[in-house]
Amino acid sequence: MYARGDDWADVAHWAIEDGSAHLYHHPGGYWQLDYRDQDGTEVLDYYDGGYTSGSADYLAELEGDVWWSTGNYLTFSYTDGTEEPLPTPDTFAIAEQIEVSGHVDAAYNGIYYRLEDWNDHAHFALADRSAHLFHLDSGEGYWQLDWRE
């Protein structure tokens, strides 16, 4: 059960007693669930691994330094899989790869391999599938990192 906690940056905040999950109202106008504690001076929208707005064109959107909802820039580096072939964990075939670095949660840093599309959009995952990079189409669309399959 969530209990009312100290406000974060003057917005409502609730937490499970052991601090393992938080419910808060983001200044952007929506409610957010997340497992990370925040210092209360500002409210970051992690949406787990975070997101950035953009089209489904990952070659254009995910290259170099990209502002992320975690409040910092992530660095993306794309490889088409032909210059330095590394097999995907599922097929052991050459595949497109995107390396992600600079995330505040180190579990999201690493090489993401192009796997099966999700909802007709590109989907990449770490070799152990512990994190996913994918595009969601909701109006302008956005790229998201998440740990859920």
C-alpha cells in the first residue's frame, strides 16, 4: 500500500513503506509509477529507462548525443553489423546494433541488437534481453528504454 510521503518539487508523492516503488504527479501533468527515489528538488520522468520524442527513423533519431527524459544526454552509436559483425543472441547472424552509454542506470548501457519488430516498429535488446530499446507511435512518437519484455 502506498502512503503519502514528502512532496517532490512541490508535487504530490506517495511511496510503498519499504521505498521500493513511488507514485507521484509529474509537473508535465500526469501520474507516474517508478521504483527510483528522487531527491525532491526536481522531478525527473524516468519512465523506467526513459524516453525521447522522435520519429521511427532510428538512423536519424538515435545518433550521437540525445536528450533523454532521465535529465541527461545519452550517447547512441549505430553499427549496421557489416563492419564489425557481432552475432545477435537469438540468431547468431549479423545484425544492426546500437550502443547506448551515459544512462544514469548502468543496466541500460550496452550494445542493443536488432531483433523482431514490435508493433511494426524497430526493436533492439541487450544480449540477455534484460533491457529493450523500441519505438512507440503515439502522435509524434517516441523512443523508449524499458526492462520489460
